[in-house]
Amino acid sequence: MKAKLISLFIVCATFHSCTIWGTSEWQNLKDRNFIFARFTYSHLSAGKERAFAEMRSFNLEPVLRSLEKKHGISIDARQFHSFLNKGALADIVEEGILMTNSYIWETSDRTVNRAEIELKVNYGDDMRIMNYSYQVSLKVGGKVRAIYFDNVAEKNSIIPRILAHIGAGISEKDFVAQKRNVSEITGKTDGKIAGRRYETEGKIKDIINEYANTLSPENKKKFKTELIRYLSEEEK
């Protein structure tokens, strides 16, 4: 419990203002309309393609419904779903020092009532996946008023743990899973960092896509031909 309080203090310090509201404060909130405004996926050098797959596979619906039930609010996630439907990798912002470690989708809407989620993959000293972290927060006027965060050992425990943490009595089983597994989306699976082969490939694909988008249709064909020729020569 002491460790949790210390972690909460650090999180609040990061956000500069973090007065967690109780039931009465939430009941007195006049504007009860929120939007789902930000999804952060933190995973060292994962690449935009992998980050998008993780965002798309995350079963967001029961989490938002739990927050709505717990705090008596409504949360609009249409902009996030539009981003997913378009597959707009360009809307993902990369952050990190020396190496990219965070991939962020954020709405352009400057609304004051926001719901935000962060997922993080944590590695141990042996460079194997150690555990996973989550942070779910509600902000009013730029200030954090509700926050739920913890570490879980298994990836498939993230959603159940978040729902239990919020404590609104909602189960993931109450919702039909509309998200496919990341392995179904990307054809890749999680693993130890030797499984970082995918992370490297994802990054390369992002770079190629960004470069290809700057080319004319004719030059795209030339680039594709040259790339295929190069890869064919490498196999010899």
C-alpha cells in the first residue's frame, strides 16, 4: 500500500495537479460529457505498425463503460474509432530520447473533459518482458480527477485487472470482443526480445511507408522494382 501511495504521488507530480475526486465531487460535476482523448503505447522501438495493432486489439469498450458507470459520466470515443478504421499511422506521434519508446494517438479536440489510457511493456535486465503497466485517467480542466494504475504479469490480465480496479461491477464477458488479437492483425506474436525481430521490421516498414508516400505513382513503381531487386540479390 505504501508503494502504491508513493507511485500515486509521483504520477500526480508529473501532472502538476492531481486532486482525486470523491463521490460528492463527481456528483457535483456540471459537464458530464467526456471524450476519449489519448492512447499511449510504450514499448521500446516497437514501430508504429505494432503500436497501431496494440491500440486496435485493446478491448476499450468495457473500460469506458466502467468509467461511465463508476463516475456517472459519458465518454465519446468516436474520434479514436475513426482513427482505427482509417488505419492512419501518420496520426501516431513517436516520442523518446535516442530511441523511440512511446507511440501516442491524441485527439485534436481541446475539450477539458478527457479520458486517457497508457499501456507500457516493461523489460527486465535480461531483456525479456518482465510485466505490463496500465494507467487509466480522467481529467477535468486539465487536472487528473480519477486515476487507476498498476502492473500485471500477463498481457491477457490487463483488461480484467483494470475493470476490477475501477470496481463498477462490469466484466469483459459482458461485451463481445470486437478487437482481434495483435497476432491476427500483424501475423506476429509476442516473445522475448529476440522476438524483437518484429520490432525492427515494424520500424523499417514505417520508414519505407513514409518515404513511399512522398513519391509519385511512377516513382513508387521504380522504388518497388529496385527494392525487390535488392532483396533478391541479398538472398543469393
